[in-house]
Amino acid sequence: MTELTRQTPTLPSARLVRRARPSRRRRASRGLVAALYPAVFLALVVVAWFLVTATEMVEPYIIPSPADTWAAFTDYPDYLWEHTLVTTRETLAGFAIAALVGVLVAVLMVYSSTLEKTFYPLILFAQVIPKIAIAPLFVVWLGFGTSPKILVAVLMAFFPVVISGISGLRSVDPELLELTSTMGASPVKTFLKVRLPAALPELLSGLKVAATLAVTGAVVGEFVGANSGLGYVILQANGNIDTAMLFAALIIMSLLGVLLFAVIQVAEMFLIPWHASRRNRG
Amino acid sequence: MAAETVDGAARGAGAPSDAPMVDIRGLDVTFHSKGRTVHALSGIDLAIEPGEFLTIAGPSGCGKSTLLRVIAGLTEATAGEVTLRGTPVEGARRDVGFVFQRAALLDWRNARGNILFQAEMRGLPRAWARERADALMEMTGLTGFENAMPYELSGGMQQRVSLCRALLHEPDVLLMDEPFGALDALTRENMNVELRRIWEATGMTVVLVTHSVAEAVYLASRAIVMGPRPGRIIEEFPIDLPGHREYEPTLESPEFRRVSGRVRELLGSAAHAE
């Protein structure tokens, strides 16, 4: 009906502002510089740690020396590796379930106000219950296997996923939704092409928090009743006043959390390169 | 193929060629919020002819945006009849193109991707859509910016992308809600000239809401002035200016000055009436 005539613009396109994207190499070097700050600080902490133990200001069973802690790694590599794998499995399973169920619940709540009114207060209430306090109950219900540990990890990680999912899905521009309603697209299409991408930045922030909480959840589950995993290693080391081993387990736990966090950070680079939080770095 | 892009059934059904594109009779819109009732529009009668460029000017709160939203089916009429191309407006209409004051682009897609979004949501043929998107980008001066992300574009360029998106599916009516309100004066003038040129080239029906008197008179083949509380049409002006309008000569012409002077007067008294 309407004939589109090809025509060159009569006016020079005014105000063609285009900001240059930083090159990949520059971004990479920036990332290295950014890593330098915490690395220097960490080195200082280790030096202070060394000095405190070398001058024998405190007893070795209170704070072991860096060398003793390192020895714990080198003397019992198989032992630590075996228990690390157990905790890693529990953490990953807990995180995956929390992420899937959390996103699903967030979607249901955003699309149904009845569901939200019913379950949001309950989820909030469940979040307030200290997970550590109910962990023994899970052992009673589920036994000493991996499932109670996974369950505690799920419960810890679930909440930030739901909250960030809901607020992310709500953050979509209402005018954009009105626009899609004039396009006659199905709700599924609108969800996949508009709502979900718009929710990703907040959702990924929630997942980063959830990742670190999942590690905590798994270890807490192990504290309550386990014969394997880093939580078990910590309890054993504590019983033997083997503080060096305890430190070693703590370091592995932290690394596990940091690693999961970093994986999601990398995923962000690919999933939301357009988002301000990624563009304004450095 | 291009003609099939808008649902063919509605196009053929009961829309004689001399019928108005948009027909509004006795339109009333009231909103209820927090126990208060706001009478947004009252007794609106308006027929918009095919190929017309209608501008609606009025002070803020006069319901001009609501009127536009009612035509698109985004806001429901409380009373009265609204038909678009002969079919009653019930729910959001697919046969319109809508441009908001903010470009409302998808942050994660480049300029071309944002324009093709329209085609993807409607399930239009991919190759056809791509070709048309390229032609539209050329027409609106976006050539060279096809792959630019929204955050790399200035406000004026973003609004051009939004305009291309609204035109992609060849809608019969282009509805624009203060599309250039957020732009600086110079960009705004350029966009006015380009929009006018696009309208001349396509012959489509355009309804544009604005609070700028110059914009309302320069662009229009007919201008409507609305007043607030309740929103109603105060007066309408057929604009007796040449079809092709150079910007500055038009603004200096006696007819432009006469009409815009009168519109400004009406807007002034409408504002004082508050």
C-alpha cells in the first residue's frame, strides 16, 4: 500500500555521535591491572601472616604458619582432593537446582499476581528461618547422604535468585511491552525476546550471590552430619587441633566460591556485553 | 508480498475506499486511580482521512496522548465508538506503527536488529524484512549505523531507529506520541524536515501529538488544538501550506505565522483556564 521510495537524505544526518568501543586487547590489559590491586593486598596479608607466625607472637595451633598450611596441601593432596570433589558436587547440584527453580518461580510470580500474593510472603518467611538451624532436621528426614547437603545449598542459594529474577523481569520498559502488544506476538515470544534478555543483568547479579551461598550451604550441611566433604574435613581437623589442615580446607572452600563467581562473571561478558555494568568497567 | 504484511482480512473487510482511516465518535475516557476520577477525554468527535498528516497540540494533561493511545487500542474507551480502517478498536491494534517519546529500543540489539524486531515478532518473511529495513535506514539517514548499539547512538539517531521499526511492517497509520520531545532544538528541526519528507514520499496516514506549536503547524495537513479538564478538541485548522515545505521559508510564511499565532493564543488561554 505505502510505496517506499528510495531516496538519499536531503539533510546531513545531524549529530552522529558514535563512541568508540575499547579494543579487546586494551580491555584485557585493563583486566590484568584490575587484578593487580587485590593481588598486592593479598600478598601483604600473607606477609603479615608470615611475620605473625615467624615471630611466634601466637601459638601455631591458633594460627599455623603459611609453610605449615602449605604442607597440609602437599602432605595430603589425595585426601583434600577427594573431599573437595564431594563438596563441589553438592555445591554445583544445589546451585543448579536453586537457579532453575528460582528462575521458574520468579517467572510464575511475575506473570501471576495470585501466585505472587500467595507465595512471596511464604518465601520471605522461609528465608528468615536460619538454614543452619533446620539442617539437622534434613539429616533426620534424608539421612547422611548427599541429599540433605544439596537441600541446604538449594535453600541458601534460592532466595537471591528469586528476588533478582522478579526484579529483573519487572525492569523491562513498559512502553516496550505496549509496543510488542501492537505486534501481535505470542506471550512466549515476548518473554524470550524482550523480558528474559532485559532481566539478565539483574538475574546474573543474583546468581553470583547465589553461587557463593551454595558453597556455604553445602558445607553447613556437612557440619551437621557427614563423613565426607570439606565441612567434614574442617570438623575432623578441629577435633585434632590440626589448624593447618583447617586453614587448608578454608582456603579451598573460598577458592571454590570465587571460581563459581568468576564463571558467572565470564558468562556475563558473553550474555550482557551491552549492559552498563560491563561497559563502564575500568 | 509486501501488501500481505498487515492482516489481510481486516484490510478487505468493510472498509470502503472513501471511508475515514480513523473514525472517532462521542469518545469519553475516564480513569480511576486512588479514589479519584479523572475525566481524561470528553465528547471527542474526529475523523482522520487516509493520507492525512494530523497533528494534535495541547497543554500537558489535555489527554492528547490518551487520544493517540485509544486509536492504537492501548487505552480503552469508556464510552463512544472508535474504528480504525472500518473495524472497531478492541485491544491493541496490529495495523499501526507506534513511536513513543523515548525510543524504547532493545539495549541488547544493534540498530538493524531493533528494526527487524518488528518483523520477528510478527513472523514476517526474513529476506523481505531485511531488504525493507535497509531501505528504511537509508531513507532516515541511518546508513553506516546498521551495527551500532543503542548506547552508541545519540538521541536523534535512536529515535530514527524507533521510526524505522514503526514503519517496517508498512502500517496504514503511524502514531507518534511527542516523538521529538526529548531532542535538542536543532535535531528536532532536522527530524521534522525528514519526517515531513518521509510522509510526502510514502503518503501514509500520520497522527502526531506534540506540545510544540511550530512542529504542529509545520508538519500538519490539519492541526487540532485540545484543551484540558476534561480533554476536548477546542479548534481545528486545515493548514494551507504547500505540500513540499522548505523549513525556514515555511516558518516565515504569512500563513504559518497566522495559524501558529492563533494556535499559541488558544494554548495560552487553555493553560490559563486551569
